[in-house]
Amino acid sequence: MLPPDTSAVQLSPDEVARFSRHLILPEIGMEGQKRLKAASVLCVGTGGLGSPLLLYLAAAGVGRLGIVDFDVVDHSNLQRQVIHGSSWVGKPKIESARARILEINPHCQVDLFETALTSENALEIIAGYDIVCDGTDNFPTRYLVNDACVLLGKPNVYGSIFRFEGQATVFNHEGGPNYRDLFPEPPPPGMVPSCAEGGVVGVLPGIIGLIQATEAVKLITGIGTSLSGRLLLFDALKMSFRELKLRPNPERPVIEKLIDYQEFCGVGGSAPGQEEAGSVPTITVAELKTLIDDQVEDLLLVDVRNPQEADIAVIPGSVLVPLDRIESGEAIEDVRRLAAGKQLYVHCKLGGRSAKALIALGRHGIKGVNVQGGIDAWSQEVDPAVPRY
């Protein structure tokens, strides 16, 4: 990227005092700090990665920050999304983030985009910023951010997290690789669990998000060696880092326009296993509650979540049979025995894993009904006393 134009940038006495530890670094100095003030960074998402990213970019003196998010703060966010506080639960994340940013650096301009990033608005939103930081947690948006950055010639500072592991790199910088060189095709839907399903240790996004913030500061000030061409992998349990080399694929299809990324990633469109999933009968949590209240004797409710999730919350009367035991075949006969003479209903957290379980069971002649929205919908629509996570 070209260095920001600092010809008209001045630091106030307050800013000189505020950023004095930067100013005495030979690598940054007054010119580097002016570049930070003149720069603009767009952060897509204010969750686990976006929280430390925004906090430290604001503290570093980046002059303009854009935030794209349409979610509200939930209690389950507070374990890792440190830009938000308890008083903001139920309120828009972008408003919470802006309030905290301005407490840290009142000189920062904060632009809010309370919307989902889509193929219709991505180019317009991203065009106004020097750098994009990807703090998202789903494949359609990652491909969308990547392709928009390629079309607009913007560096894409990437990070992702899951359980105890994270990775970070810089895409689309000075002829370096982009996201499609790492993942030419998205994985089949449901193959990679989300953090909501698989969990994430709270400190992990802080580490990866700060690596992203560091890369953004280096790009703006023109110092050091970026992660472009290198994928940095972090294992929190081993406290170890390692690198993989990334290179542009000369046979990679040329990105000419933005596409339907939900369809491309098989979300709501046709993809391997989608036809089977679509054939699984469903029931709402309200309908399930009616059956339970009517004390239907031939009802069997199987919970296919992990035991750790069942320790947090359960639907009364459900039987725990984790999905991995069903897909491995280990629990097929157990389910067949439990379901003998009964109507089988299956639930998970959101409905995806239970659909996969019913597909696997169906291949062994065991039919059942999927509970739409899983225990999350049960908590929201039937029994708020059941904790959400």
C-alpha cells in the first residue's frame, strides 16, 4: 500500500504527549505517527478478533476506524470480546465499540456500518479505507472480504481462531497471495464447527487480534516485514508458533466481480449433503414443547451436542448421544434400541449437527425429526431459564 499522505497532518500537544512512546522509537517517530493519524482501517466484525484490533489501533493513534457489524452484545460475548461491557448487553456492538474507542482515543474518527457486509455494499464500504482487517467467523464473509480487497487493491489483514488455535497473515499485499491461495474452495457446510459450537478459550482472540493490529500498524508506518506470504499458526496449549509459506497460485481463477458467497459456500444453496439435509423433517421448539407438555409416551428426544455443552444447559428429558459417536457408527445400535417403538426427535445447539446426525442415522434405517434452532431456540422461545452459550 502507498503510505498515507501526511503533508497536512499535525499532532496536537495532547497527541504528542499521548503518543510519546511511539515518537521516541526511531522506526516510528513523528512521521510514522502522522502516518497513523492519516490512515484509515476498516474492521469487519467487533467480536473476539475485532475487539483487541479496534482497541489497539485506536490506542496506537489510527485516525479513522470503520466498523462493520449488525449484531448486539450478548452475555456469552463477554468472555472474549473485551471491547464490550456488561452494561452494553442487548445493545448494538458497533455503538459499544465506538464508546470504548473514544474513551481510549478521542482524536479517532469512528465510522459505523450497522449492516451485514454483502456483495451489494462491500465495494462501496471498503473503497474508503486503506486497510481491511478481517475479524469475521464465517466462510462466506471471508471470501467476500478477500475478493473485494483484490478488486480494490486493498491489503487484507486476516485472522481466525478455534478452540485453542489461531492463525494470521496478510493477504493481497504487494503481489502476495490472497485468501483463495490458502482456501481455493470452501469446506463442505458443517465440516468446520463455529466457535459457538466448538468453543474458544477467551484469551486466544486477544493474541491473534493483536497480531493483526501489529501487522496493520507495520503496513501503515512502512516498518518491519509483514506476514504476507507467511501463515502464522499459534497453538495456545503448547504455547508455540510456527509458519507455513504461502505463494500465489498461478492457476487461480481471476477474480472479476463479487458473487453470491452464500451459494458459493453452500449456505442456503446446493452443496454436498444439502439434498439429504433438506429431506430431513423438522419441528419447531414450540411444537416440541406441546408434545412434551402433552406427555406423549412414544417420544424420544436425543441431544447430539458434546458433554461439555450438556453441562451448561439441557432440554429436560433429553438423552445425550454426541454426534461423533453417531457418525463413527459407535452409537447407531444404542439409538436404534432407544428409539424402538418411539418417535425420534434430535436436537443440538442450532440445528446443524442434529441434521447431520439424522442423515447418518437415516443411512442405517433410523428415521427422526430435527428440532429447528436447537436448544438455542428453546432458550429464546420456550424456557429463558435454560442458559444460552
